[in-house]
Amino acid sequence: MSEPRWLSETEREAWVQFAAVLELLPSALDSQLVHDEQLTHFEYFLLAMLSEAEGRTLRMSELASRTNSTLPRLSKVVNRLEAEGYVERVPSPDDRRATNAVMTDAGWAKIVGAAPGHVENVRSLVFDQLSAEQVEQLSAITHALMKRLDPEGRMRVTGRAR
């Protein structure tokens, strides 16, 4: 068995800091959205994916892919959003076995109302701390990581290749 490729001190420090961001950022995003809009970050993200889709409609399996969710988790969240009147489930006109999630007008109003506060929170937590050069570096870094983590492009992350 070969020797493990241990992290250098610089890599270890970067990893520990990155892991801390991965732990802290989701709860900071949730906190603002729950307080202001009674939405979790995942619910916001799900609505955002629907808002960007043609006809504000996606097949449930496609929505699960774009949100990196399992179908059971997605179904539970869609149940809640459906109860709030933000989403409807309808049979797919292309495949009777499939179900589509459709954003309602109330869902559109919710995402439009939630977006300014969410964007301000993202700006405050992330981008206001970085120089323009660091934002470019962050974009390049996340692009490189996504090529490895999501090689098929399931989450449909867009942006310039670096």
C-alpha cells in the first residue's frame, strides 16, 4: 500500500478554513431567509431553479438533479411549498409516469420578494469580504471543483470556463 498523500501545512490550513465555511455558510443563509421570508435556503434554491426554467416548470427528477437532492427529500419540500401555494404538481404532458413541479404566481411573487434580501445577505457574507480579483479567483476555484464534483453538469451551474 502506498503512503498517503498528506496535506501540506498550507493545504491543511486552506482545507480547515474551507470546511468551516462549508459548515457556517448554510446556517447563515438559512437564518436570514427563515427570519425574513419563512423559507429555508433549500426552499429558496428550489424556487429559484423553477423561476429560471421555461414556463417555470421542471420534471421532479430534473428539479432534484438541479438542486442536488434525492427525490424523497425533494418531494417532502415540494409538499410544504405546495401547501403554501408556491408550487403545484401536475402530470407531465410528455410522460404520464412523470410529474412536473410548476411554480405558481404566488411562488413567483415569493421568490421575487425574497431575492433582494437573499442577495444582500450573500453580498454581505461573501462578496463584500473579497476584492474583485478574489471574486475572479473564487469563480475559477469553484469551476474547477465543480468539474470534479459534478462532471455531468447535473446542477446546471453556468459560467465562464477558466
